[in-house]
Amino acid sequence: MAQDCPSRALEPEHVQRLLLSSQEAKKSAYCPYSHFPVGAALLTGNGLIFSGCNVENACYPLGTCAERTAIQKAISEGHKDFRAIAISSDLQDDFISPCGACRQVMREFGTDWAVYMTKADGTYVVRTLQELLPASFGPEDLQKI
Amino acid sequence: MAQDCPSRALEPEHVQRLLLSSQEAKKSAYCPYSHFPVGAALLTGNGLIFSGCNVENACYPLGTCAERTAIQKAISEGHKDFRAIAISSDLQDDFISPCGACRQVMREFGTDWAVYMTKADGTYVVRTLQELLPASFGPEDLQKI
Amino acid sequence: MAQDCPSRALEPEHVQRLLLSSQEAKKSAYCPYSHFPVGAALLTGNGLIFSGCNVENACYPLGTCAERTAIQKAISEGHKDFRAIAISSDLQDDFISPCGACRQVMREFGTDWAVYMTKADGTYVVRTLQELLPASFGPEDLQKI
Amino acid sequence: MAQDCPSRALEPEHVQRLLLSSQEAKKSAYCPYSHFPVGAALLTGNGLIFSGCNVENACYPLGTCAERTAIQKAISEGHKDFRAIAISSDLQDDFISPCGACRQVMREFGTDWAVYMTKADGTYVVRTLQELLPASFGPEDLQKI
Ligand SMILES: [Zn+2]
Ligand SMILES: [Zn+2]
Ligand SMILES: [Zn+2]
Ligand SMILES: [Zn+2]
């Protein structure tokens, strides 16, 4: 199964901590337009957690997602090495998955890290970035011209 | 192999026409910042082609990609049923692939249509949206809350 | 008053043609999430009109506005010299104005052209880009470092 | 002059603290494509400072600006009442100003707060959101249909 697992899989207690952080972050969501709160929690290579929520705008295209908020927070605090991200929403029966834009922002910082997609009850599925954004365009492609 | 093919696969002459349109569209690219021109050509269910190029901005996040330009053009002309999109760049040795944001915009209009990713010499690989954006979030998910 | 007028002010019949185009374009709006249709019509230096509508996405930040759709269409057809843009919505009592993102995209192609902001009854106010985005950041600023 | 000043003008020491924070934040900028680092520092109504930097992406449109990073950080930590934001870049001879997208994101949280635009030497000009995004579209406009 090795090929299905991120190379640096998380210990169960780390996973739980990350899921709880993403659920907690969801409470700060600013989503007066979609009424669809989302939270995310990002684990760095040195064990820190940065969390984010969606932040919407009256001009819908100017909003941003929870996952990107978390990543931009980490970068702005000097962290670029990511191990995993967890995502939470109020969906009861579906695992909330990152949008394509968030997958591309995650992919800027590597393809071999883990995305935990959860249901409201805390159950989850996990995929690598590589699995969620196959055949991706990335930083190295810009060098080729 | 049926599961690897979009349900409404294109005839070779349609594919060639689509590739040529995407290469032609690339010539209009406005990319003074990346110097990385991209063209796209979108085939609708009733056989029309809408093409687009990347349009960049001095404030980089305000640019847009060729694929999205093509899709928004089609929508603005009243077309929402898409069969295939072809993408062209100047990359010699790599098949140019859509970014995550474009995959999400494509996915709004279905998961079972074809993305032709080309090299500069016109060779290509083809994938469905479903393959390029697995476990995707889409319009129906917003109804579930 | 010269300073309040774009240097290349439109003749009344051109204005009417542009307003009608923007109202017509509004009919193609894909806005199942906001239910707020918007249309735009862009006049090029050589007298062509390109129109656009808003195109939303289940992941709200991936939508785009009518004004940007119109501009990207024009660019993708080889036109970069713009004289004026008109914007229409269903607002009865307010002149629909462009969001900040659209103002920045417009500004990439000059500061001295006209934005016609309309009410549903076709009355309008007109401002230059310079007035709508004062003290703007633009292409020349990137050269300064 | 009252009309030129935000209603809750900052004391000089607050301004200096804010400028220094924005300059410090600039050091974390992830800008391998533009090589144009920007920092921002946001002051909340209760005196907290949240800072941000630009975070770019190989797919340029997926990057974000320093100002938006700072605002999204504050929101994700539960703060929505903003007094002022300062912006820093490496421009020697020009006051760095926010792009239109950032102005729209700022405007979501009020029009009567202050934007400090600085040169590399720390000199600045200050404008309100209202001045930087006149005739703006905002949350209340969505209610009107
Ligand atoms: Zn997202
Ligand atoms: Zn793209
Ligand atoms: Zn807009
Ligand atoms: Zn900005």
C-alpha cells in the first residue's frame, strides 16, 4: 500500500489534533453569502499548526477558501514545509474536498503531502496532493521555456 | 478501456481542428510578466469552438488562464454544454496541463468531458475532468447543507 | 470640465449602443449562486464591441465578473485599445459599479478611458478609470525595482 | 480637513509600529516570480496587529497579495473591526498602493478606515478606503435585488 500513503504519514494523535484544529477554525468563517463554513488546519514539518477559514466577499470572486488562508498564514510566518492539511465543513454525509484552486496553491509547496478530508462527525479519507491534482503544472514547468 | 475515455470521444479530425484553434489562440496571449503564452480551444456540444489565451496583470493574481477565458467566452455567448478542451503552450517536452483553478471552472460544467493536453509539436494526451480533478467539490455539494 | 471627461468621449449613439449591448449580455449570466446577473460591453478603439457576463462557480472565489469576461474576450481576439465599458445589472435604484478586481484588470490597459455605470432603466453615470482607481498600481511600477 | 482624515486617526507611535510591522512582514514574502516583495500590517479596533506578505504561485493568478493575507489572518482569528493597514515594498521613489482586488477585500469590512502607503524609507501617504475605491460595490448592494 506504500504508494497510497504520503511518505511521512501522521501518527493518530497528530491526525486528531489536526482535525480538531480545523473544526475550531471553522467557527471563524466569514461566509454570509454561501452560509457554508469551512475550516482548515495545516501541519508544518516542524510540528506547528496554522489554521484558516473561508473569507467571502460581496463580489464573490474576491473571497478565499479556508485552505488557502491557512497556507498563506504559515508562509507569512516563515513556514514553507508542509506535512498535512485537514479540512472540515458542516457536510454530514460527504467528505469535504479542496477546490482546484486550493489544490494548486498546496501543490506549489510539494506533491507528496497529505490532505485529510472530513465529514462533520470527524471521519475522514486521506489523499496525497499527487492523487488530488494528477498531471499537475508546477514551479519547475516555468523554467522550461 | 472504455472507462479511460470520455463518453463522447472526438473524431480525429475534430481533435486536429481543436488543437489548431488552441495554437492559433496562443498568438493573442497577453503575458508580459511570465512570457509563457498559452492557448485553449473549447468544443461545445453543438460543434462550435471558442478559444482563449492567458491575460496577465501587473498585479499577478488578477490575471487569468487561457482555459478560463475560453469557457467564459462560451458562457457569455449562451453555451454551457462542453465536449472537449485543448490546451497549447510553447513547452517542447511536456504536455501542458490545466491549473487547479481551471480544472474547477471546467468541472462546474460537468465531469465527463475531455481535456487534450499538448506539446508544442502537437502530440497530446487526453484525460477526463474526472481524472484530472478526482474527489471534486461541485454545484451539488452546496445543496447538501 | 475637461478634466472630468475621458479624452475620447463617446457620441450619444455610441453610448446607447454600448448600454444595449451590456443589457443583452446580462441575459447570458451564469449566476445560480448570487442570483445577481451582470452584463458588460466593451468598446475598442476601432469601434468593435465585446460583451461579457458574470460566470459563477460552486467554489465562489473561482467565479468571474462580466467586465473581466468582456476584456478577456477582446484580448483573446487581438484587441487591447479600449475606449469605454458599460455595465448593467438589475439594480433599480443604484448605478452598478465595477468591483476593485475589475478596475485593476481595466487599468492594465490604460487609465484614461470611460466606465458607464447604469441603472436598470438605462440612466447612467460615467467615470474614468483614473477616477475609479486613484493612486493605482500598474505595469510601469513593476519596472521600478 | 476633517473629510481627508479617517474618523479614527492613528497616533504617530501607532503609525510607526504599524509601518515597522509591515516592513518586517515583507521579509517572509514568497515571490519567486515577480521578485517584488510586499508586506502589510493590519491594526484592529482593539489594538492588535496582523501582518501578511504576498504569496505567489507558478500559475500566477493563484497568488495573493500581502494585504489580503493580513486581512484573512485577522478574520480567521476572530477579528473583523479594522482601523488601519500599512503597506511596504522595496520601491524607493513611489508609495506602494493596494491593487483593486485588495481594495475590494478591505471594503468588505468598512469604507472609513485608513490605508498607509509607504516608500522604502518609511515616508507615507494615507487615504481612506472611501478615497481609494470611490463609488464602490459592497455587501449592502446584494440585498437590493
Ligand atoms: Zn478552495
Ligand atoms: Zn489555469
Ligand atoms: Zn468585478
Ligand atoms: Zn492586492
